[in-house]
Amino acid sequence: MLNKILGIASIISIALVGYLVFFWAPIESSMGIVQKIMYIHVPSIWLTFLALFIAFLCSIGYLWKRAEIYDVVALCMVEIGVIFCGITLITGSIWAKPTWNTYWTWDARLTTTLILFLIFVGYLLLRKFMDYGEQQARFAAVVGIIGFLDVPLIHQSVTWWRTLHQPSTVFSTKKNVIDTPLLVMLLLSLLAFSFLLAFIASKRIELELKSRKFQKQIANLPQDHH
Amino acid sequence: MLSEIWTIFIKDLRLDLRRMENFFSMFFFSVIILLVFAFAMPADKDSHIIFAPGTFWVTFLLSGILSLNKSFQLEKENACMESLLISPISRGSIFLGKLFGNIIFIMIIQCLIIPLFSLFFYSGFLDHFFSLMLLSVISAVGFSSLGTLLSGLTTDLRFKEILLPILLFPLLIPLLLASVRIMQGILIGEGFSGELDWLKLLIGFDLIFLIISYLIFDFVAEM
Amino acid sequence: MPQTKTQVLKIDKLSKDFGYRQVLKGVDMDLAAGELTLLLGKNGAGKSTLMKIISGLVLPSGGKISFKGQDTKKNPQNLRKSLGMISHQTMFYGDLTAEENLLFFSKLKKVSSPREKIEGALHRTGLRKFAQIPVKTFSSGMNKRLNIAKLMVMDPELLLLDEPYTGLDYDSIEFFNDYLAEFKKKGGTVLLITHQIDISFELCDKIAIMQNGVAASHMKTASYTYDDLIEEYQKR
């Protein structure tokens, strides 16, 4: 039921936001039409952090309580986080090309996002290299916790690393020229994407729970020995 | 507690001494990496100075991985780890014993690599031997803390040789950046005072991951 | 006559999942001081898993183990202090000598005056002249004897033995059984997994047969013979 409501809500809100982005929101003066990708880019990175933060809490929860549901939620949140992180990187590159005339620049935020992406791809690889079980959940939780805790340190170090090489003039002016319709639009699309996140998460968690239950039933079928 | 850590540390050291092939393979691996860098880099002295810190720390990371891989390999043979785990000691002691073993092993390699480095690339290197050794110790603490935790985690897995660097290297980026930057400061004669912020970051990294890895190792040590 | 003995280890509704499969479904067991329990079952029935769970190497998915009335989850050190174990693997460092291995583990256990005890144990197990040789050169029988020497040095109260007889020659089996008898007399508790039922039948006080992840122990009464056991085992 909740699933359905979330699904309908995300479809309607994304359609609405799609309409508003192109027919209501003004075209930003300095960057032009390409600025509209921001309505995907910015919510994506926020939701990446949200998903990975939930995964972090669930990882702690798993090690503490050892209840499988924490593991399921952590896994699904990392998967979603990695997807949104990938969207952030791709939309970031598309945006970067007309704005800074390059697809990739070693900007602090971009670099941190890339490292974040790599850490949690590592998390998913670790899970792939292990068989399902309590140990898989435990090890993944360990990586989920240290991976998330490392993010502030990575961001700090990458920021210092860049600022000493070249002053980031482009980035400093970017943020303070945001006018009200743009901000409203951004918050609206964030809301729409949050619905989408909640919908995908609830579907994915349901699917994972069903799949595990099914696998357990198969594995524990009464067998005829010899 | 301290005596347990010491006992495990001494045992690891003794095993390393009996198995010098571990040490030699790690040392020659480092030498070969240096050689590869020497071929890959422009041959003039100026670019050697520019590339020296990066080259040095990449060598550190790659050879350090070997040290980590062997650390728990020794325990897995004959299921010694089980024997260790049913002993009435805390998992934290096992972690710290292994951690110190790894740090010492890395330091011995560094001791040999620094002179070699100055020979191959940049002769000014040797003037700062003690500063560089001190920096290596500080970096080795953070490297080994996370590394010991993660190698404990990957020892039993398929493709562990590839999985360990995949998990470890992204997490180590603050440490790598800080070490490179502090080393640049040392090489231009500023010592540690030139890059105090980076030093603080590096020490902070060490402390955070030393404590977290120590606390979380309990969960890695279960079977 | 069965008398009431002090309970040492109590296993309550123990279950364990490995991957998707439930390996242990409900194991209840009661081990008392001075008793040897024989744990039987087909390969893959979950016997070794049970041993690992009791020793604390593997955490159970459900159920409870208490050692001397204390939950082992809450206080694992208490059990580890009194635990001795022999498993399929040698559990010694191949590059260290027999003596160094024993010294290392006795230091971790804080055994008092370890050197004399090690000397004595190596002597009793006939390994004295091999004391200074790296363990990796040992035969499997010598490894087993070194494990027995380790038990003698550690002086545990609870023994978990997983196939301890494999690789032992006839004399050593005799010797090991004498050790177990003596151990029982001192009030020690033993859980023994073996396929060589004939060797250990004399010694055992309780029998547990594990099947499909379920096991429960019963006493070996005076009238219960070796043939009764074989019959009971094969009926499963």
C-alpha cells in the first residue's frame, strides 16, 4: 500500500517538476539552459548522502542488534546511493563541459564524489565476492561504517589539495547568485527525488526480503540422503 | 593486555625472521617499482625532484599491501587464528599485536628504500633521512590500522589480492595526500613546520582509524 | 548409580544458519563435570559447527550456551580460560618449534611456570627430542601428540575434541585414552566427536546423536552396550 502511494507520488511529482523546470523556471542568466541539469545534479548528491547515511546507521544497527533487516536496508541504501552517486558524476560532467569547457576537473567536490563512489562500489564488490550469510552482513557493515566516516577526512584533504594548486574562482561565485525561483525549483525537485528514493528503496527492500526468504526455503527443502 | 600484545608482536616478528622470503620479496618488489618509475619518468633531475614525493608514497602503498596480505596469511595456515581466538585474550590485543608487527615490517623496508631512492632519483633525499623516517612512522600507523582491519576481513575471501587494494586505497587518500604534501615541505627544507595543517590531518587520520579499527576488529575476528 | 553432578555446560535451543541453509535447528545438551559426551552423526550433520559455536569461534543464530551458569555471549573470557580444543587442523605455527609454540600459547593463557610444564608435557607425549624442531616438519601423528601436550600444559576444564584419534598410532590412542580417563577423574568435561566409536565407547558417559541439525544427549546406562549404540546409530 505504502509502496503504491510512494510510486504514484513520485510519478506525479517528477512529471510536475519536469514540466515546471522547462516551462516555469527562468533560464539562468550566466549559464543558460544547461543550468537546468542542476535540478537533477543537486538532488542526486543530496540523496546520495542521505542514502549512505542511512546505510551507515543501519550498519551500526546490524553490528549492534544482529537483525537481518538492518543488513537488507544497508545493502539497498548503498545500491541506491551508488546509483545516485553515478548520476551525480555523469550530470556533473555534462554540466562541466559547457561551463568550464572540460568534462572532468579535479575540483574538490567532484573528486570527493568520485572517491565516495569508489568506496561504495568496493562495498558492493565485497558483498559479491562473499556468499550470503551472517559473515557477509558483518563484513559489509564494517566497510559501510569506516567508508562513511572517512568522507569528511577525504573532503577536507581534497579541498586543501586543490586550493593549493589553483584558486577555485568558478566555484566561489557560483553559489551566491541563486535567486528565489531557482531555489524553489531546486527544493521542489529535491522533494520529487526524495519520493523516488523512498519508492525505489521500499521496492528494493521488499524484493531483497522476498528473494532471501525464497532462497532459504529452497536451501532448507527436506532432502533425501543417499 | 600489554603483555599479550607484546607476546603476539614478538611471535609475528619471529615468524617473519624465520620466513625471510616474505621480507625479501617485499623489498625487491619495492626496488622493482622504483625501477619502473625511473623508466617511466623524464630523466632530468628537475622532474625527479617534482615527482619524488608521489613516487615514494605510491611505492609505500604498493609494498605495504604485501605486508598486510602476509600478516593474516600466517595465521590462516594450520588454522592458527582459531587457536589464537580461543585463547583468553581480547580481540583488541590481537589487532594491536598484528598492527605493531606490520608497522615494524614497513619501517624496516622504508629504512632501506629511502637510501635507494636517493641513489636512483634525488640525492638530497638522504639529508632528510630522519624526518622521512619519522613521517613514515606516522603514515604507517594510519596505513596499518585500516590495513590490518581490512586484511583481517579479506583473508578468507576469493580474489583477496585485488579486493584489499580496492577497499583500502580510496580510504587512504587523505593519508596519501597528506604524506605527499608534508614530504614536499621536508624536501624543500621546511621540515614538518611547513605543512602543519596537513600534519594535523595526518595525525587525526591516524587516531580516528586506530581507535575505530581497534573497536571494530571484534566483528572481523568472528568466523 | 547416576548421581547428580555439577553442570558445566548447558546448551539451550541452539540454532545456526550458514548461508541460506539452517545447519543447526535445535540442539540441547547438558554436560556435567567428570563426564565425557560422545557426539555422533553423519558427515555434514553439523557436529564441527556445534564445536565451533561452543568454543565461541562462531556465534549462534539463536539459542543460548551457558558455562558454569554464565551466558558465554556476555562473558566469553570465562569459557576461554578453561577451554582446550583439538580440531582437524594442527593449530600450530609451522615455522616455530614445538617448544616455542607451546610457550607462546601458554603465555597468552598466563600459565604459571610454563617451562617446567612444557618440559613435562613434551616428555610425557614422547616429543622431547623434537622440541627444538619446527612444527612444519612434524607428521600428523606428532602434531596430534603436540596438541595433547598443549592440553597438558594448559590444564583446561572443558575439552572439545574433533576427531582427535585420526593419525594416532595404537600406543598413542591408548595413551590419549588414559589421559582422558585421568582428566575425567579430575572433574573435567569432554565433548568428543569421532567416527572411531569403538575406541571411545568405554570412556563415554553420555551419547548424543546429531541428525538433520537436531541433537539431544542421553545417559549411557550400565546395560547399554556397544551393539546397542551401533543399532541406535544406524536406525537414524
